[in-house]
Amino acid sequence: MTPLAADIGQKLKRRGRWSALEIAFWIVAFASIWLLPQKHLILTETAILALFALSLDLILGYAGIISLGQAAFFGTAGYFAGLVAKHGIIDEPVLALICSGLVAAALGFITSFLVLRGSDLTRLMVTLGVSLMLGELANRYSDITGGADGLQGVTVAPVLGRFEFDMFGHTGYTYCLIVLFVCFLIARRLVYSPFGLSLRAIKGNALRSGAVGIPVNARLVAIYTVSAFFAGIAGALLTQTTAFCSLDVLSLERSADLLLVLIIGGTGYLYGGLIGAVIYKFMQDWIATLTPQYWQFWIGLLLVAIVLVGRDRMAAWHQAARAALGRLGARTIKWRPALGAAGAAPGGR
Amino acid sequence: MAILETIGLAKRFGGIVAAADVTLAIQQGARHALIGPNGAGKTTVINLLTGVLRPTAGRILLHGRDITALDRYQRVRLGMARTFQINALFLDLTPLEAIALAVSERLGLGTDWWRLVGSKGAVADEVAEIVERFHLADVMEARTATLPYGKQRLLEIALAFACRPRVLLLDEPAAGVPEAERHELLATIAALPADVTVLLIEHDMDLVFSFADRISVLVNGALFVDGTPEDVARDPRVKAVYLGEELDA
């Protein structure tokens, strides 16, 4: 291997290294289990919203597929998790969670063929249409779903047969955070892999992607399916932690809120959904205590402000944050060889 | 032996004939140029060859295999890659990432979703070779959008070359490159490995006649003359419709 090839190998892999800031983020997240016990209920909602937003970021931020129908997967898996728990079909939450995700993934796979063609507007309408249809189906078959009253009588068994859900949300939050972390790890591997790189290429230039040998449609189907899986996991978590599921899991608002979360947090670097969810949830909570009835006014104002400030400026902030992240990361990388090969002359040129 | 053949290839857009009955054979290892006045249908032929457009009639054979119905990416995998007349690059990626992407796809790693890009030594080796061949080492970590135009043109060819094509289609590779950056580009094109067959579309007659060992002239979508550079230069009909116009200009 030539020095240039070795250097290039390092440079290619560097993007996927964990930076100090990322590690700190997760330490803080897990520390909240012990440090903020009184906030566990809202933190549970935040973790679920974060996972849901992560699922949208995978298709929007990486593959460039805009969607107003992510709730279709969230809601379908939510009802599935509720029904299997209610009727005692799958008694263990983790297993039920994975099965719910797979059901959502199957739905994602089938509907992915609808979003392959067409412009952004077409995709918005198609994804919105699918979730509207599912919402009405859930409404129509109220004997199964409970209709407008919601799915009653769901009892969720202890996680792994040991950890029982409690009314303060301690178990629920720990459970959700671990699931979020595992899903994040998978998503992180995925976006820094050759597969993830091909998604970024398709987002940037689909014509050229085909010309370097990428089967564009197959890749879009794959990521849409994965995204549906994560969205489904999020929906199932909501049902399991609240022991309830109602029609609003399939609503347009749920999909629209998700776009808002990603606009706040930014797309295409995985943490956007997580940071956006924290800001959104806690701002909602804070504003709601000030003006319980009219909190959406302030959310609306924020949305207008963000859009007026402009995507470019937002992107510049994210860029600056990422650069800071990168510098920290680079520093930790520099240490290691320096410790190992102290005194050794730096290579070649 | 012909590595790439078209048989009666035609493309009509409504009433407009963009390509009519083009029967062309590109020999293995050739340096074949396709020339013709503006609007003669040169880019249409490239788009038909690579699958961007579907022909109205006719067939395309690569190594004797009929590829007329294949998708774009499948033709790339069978060994035919192209560049674009107007840059079609991944503006948000670095040259390093873009080349690593093409190399990974060729090595069949495109569905690998678990390992980091470049964790296979073979990828880094090949990316290094391409970065050097196309003089991109000094800009390999810059965002593609920020590269000087000449470097972008080099990357345009590098991306096609990274697919390890046996047939490389160059669509006006030197178009719009400023004089100062031109030499590096032309030298790189001249230094392409001899076993790679090249089909070149170009307006620059100096480049065509210094590079090509065979020239096909396309006029109004139809093949007009096909021969060695000497034949073509001497042909009075070519002078009349094409070279004359160039020489007078």
C-alpha cells in the first residue's frame, strides 16, 4: 500500500469516527436517567419523537425523499403493538417492538414504489395520501382499533419479563432511550457506509449516480423500508409506554410536526432529529405552562422565524457546529498515534 | 473486433429525427471520435448508448451482447461509462468521496451498510491510483462545488474511469476549459490506458485529429462518413458540410 493510499484510507474512514462531542451527547442523555427522574414522562415522549425524526432524516436528509406521511408507519406499528399486547399474542415488549417495526417496514417496502417517481410535490402528496387512507381505515374498523375512543385495555407486560412499566415513566424512559440508542447506532453505521454514501450521491445527482453504476431505485426502496422500520419502532414505543393508542398516531399533524422538528434541528447529520426533538418538546412544555391554550401560536411563530432566517443561515450554523465537532474529533485522533509512535518521524513527504 | 456496435439506431422526438439509422462499430482499443456540426445528434447517440434515452428503433451491442433494454447502471457494470458535456458531479461530496463511491460500487460494496467507506484496502488503493492519474490529490478534500472548472472536468473523467470501463465515452471533455488548465486535461486524456476503448465527442478539431485513429461524422442524425483521420480530412463532402465551416470560421 502506497503512503497516499494509506492516507486516503484514513481520510475516508475519518468521517465515521466518533467525536468527543458525540460521546458527550450520549453521556448526558444516559445521565438524565438518574439526574432528571421527575422529567421522565416528557423525556420518554422526547426520545420517541427523536427516533421518529431520525427515521425521517434517513430519507430526507440522506436520500432527499420528502415525506408528509411518516405517520403511516408510526401509526400502523403503534396499533400493531397495541393489538398484540391487548390480545396477548406477543407477551414480551421487545419482541413485540421488533415485530411492529417489521410490519411498518413491510408497509414501507410496498409503498416505496409509489415514491420512486415524481417530484418533491408528488412525493408529498403520495405519502400524505397513504397516511390519510390508513387513518380513515383505522377510523372505519373501530371494532378492531377502538375508532375515535382509541384502543382501550392495552396491558404491556414487563420488559424482558423483568422490568415492569411504572406510572412515573422510569422504566419507560430507560427502555425508550436504550432503543433510541441502538437504532441510532444502526443508522450511524448505515450512513457512513458505502451504502450511505450512495444515498448522499443520489440526493445530490441521481442522473450521475446511475452513470457510476448505482441502481438508484433499488437504493431508494431500501432506505425507505429502513426508515419505515425506525418510524414503526417509534410508534410501537409510544403505545407500549402509554398503554394506549388513538387515531392521532396516524394524523397529518404528526407527520407535519416531524418536519418541524427536523427544520429546527437540521437534516443530514443524524443529530438534527435528536436535538430538534429536545428543543421542540421542551419548548412546547415551557410555552404550554405560560399559555396553556395558545401554545401553538408560538410554535407557528417559531416556524415562520426559522424559515425567514433562512435555510442557508441555519445550514451555516450547523456547518460551524459540525466543524467544531470535527476539530474536537481530530484532536482526539491526533493524540492516539502521537502516544503510540512518540518520536517516530512523520511519514514520507 | 468491435467492442461496441449500433445497428440501425434511431431516435425520434415527435416529428424531429435526432438520430436516424446509425450503424457504427467501435473497435477494441480504438480512439474513436464522433464529430459533426451542432445539433447533429452526437449527444443523442451517447444518451442512447448509455441508456439515458430509449431508442425508437435499432439495437446496441456491447461485446456482442444486446444491451438495448438494459438500465443505465447495468451498462456501467458491463463495462461502459461516460462523462457529461455539462458537468454532472456530486457537488456536496469531495472528490475523494465521489471516487470512493464509484470504486466501491464497482467492487460490489454498494449494498455494504455496516462497514465504513474505505475500510477495504482495495478501495483506498484504487482511489489513490485514480487521484494521482487525474491530478486531483491537491483538491481531494475540497467540496466539489468549490473546485476550479478544469479540476471539475478532470473529476468528470475520473468518475467515469473509476468504473473501470472497457469503453469510455467522453462527451466534449475539453469544453469550456480555460487555456491555462487545458494542457493538464489533454495530457490526462492522451495518457488513458491503451486497453480502454475511447469514444470521443469533440468540437475542437486539434484535439480530434491529434487523438483519434478513427473518425465518424454525424450530420442531421445520420452517419455521413466513417474512416481514418486522413480519409475524413480529405473527403470533400466533409469539408463542405463540416470542416469547411470550421476552417472558415
